Amino acid sequence: MGTVKTVGKSGQLSLGKQFAGRQVCVEETEPGVWTIRLGRFVPESELWLHEPGVSASIDRGIEWARQTPPAPTDLSALQTHRSRLRG
């Protein structure tokens, strides 16, 4: 049997200082039965970053950035290009 804990008046349960700041997933598998798992969770607004095509594209971009040294920007060429795009 595990450790017996008491839920406080505010509905909180302490898992101990060793878990402070960690994310956990709490699942209620049936009324009164919970499973608590440590994990790292992705916010919904960032889920698209983990899709296979997007992830591969990001990896290619990071590899390009590693292999390509920075260079000064020609602001006049950039302005000309921008003007052409706006047509």
C-alpha cells in the first residue's frame, strides 16, 4: 500500500517537495481513483510544432542556421524586394 495523505480544506494534496515545480497528469480512472504521472506536457497552442512535417521543416531550418554563417543585410535590396512584392 502507498502513503496515506489528507486532502486539505482547499482541495489540495501535497506530493512532497521533491515534486515542486514539476508537471503531473492527474487522471480519474473511476470515481475516487486517480492516477498521477510525472511528465512534460505540450500546450495546445504549440501542438502544431510536433506534427511530422513541421518538425522536419524546423529541423532543416536549424541545420541551415548551424551551417550558414551570418551575413550583413543589404537594406536597400530588401526594400526593393519588398516594393516588388507589394506591386
